[in-house]
Amino acid sequence: MKTTLDIDDDLLLEAKTIAVRRRTTLKALVEHALMREIQPQPSSSINPGADGLIEIGPHGLPRLKRPNATGTLTTERVRQMMDEEGV
């Protein structure tokens, strides 16, 4: 199905750049992102803000907060977080 979306120019340029790097199409990238967004999250998924280290970025994706916002983020803490998530 075809549809028209009004997407911020910078966001669209970034998405096109990522699609080229991944050797895929913009359509595939957008479909994948949309599927990830609407799928139910498993109970073990990231809980933004639960430990104060995760925040939601401007594009709606979880990201680590900057170290000055929550203290020093060490390699050991990243490993611990990965273990907790089962990565």
C-alpha cells in the first residue's frame, strides 16, 4: 500500500544514509522500524529510566544517558546491564 508521510528533512536524510550503509532500501528500513515499534515488548525489554541510565532519545529510541547526568558509566556497568538484559 502506498501512503504519504511528512518526515523531518534531517531525519529522512539520516534514514537514507543508514539504509545505504546497511545496503538496504529506505522502505525496508522504515518497515523494520515500524514493526519494531508496534510489536509488543517482552517483559525483559529495556525499561527506560528504571535505573536512571536509559532515556528515550528524540527519535523515540532508548539510549544511554550522558555520564554527567547519572555519574560515570563504566565498562563494568555496561557489561552488567547487558547481562541483565541477556545480551
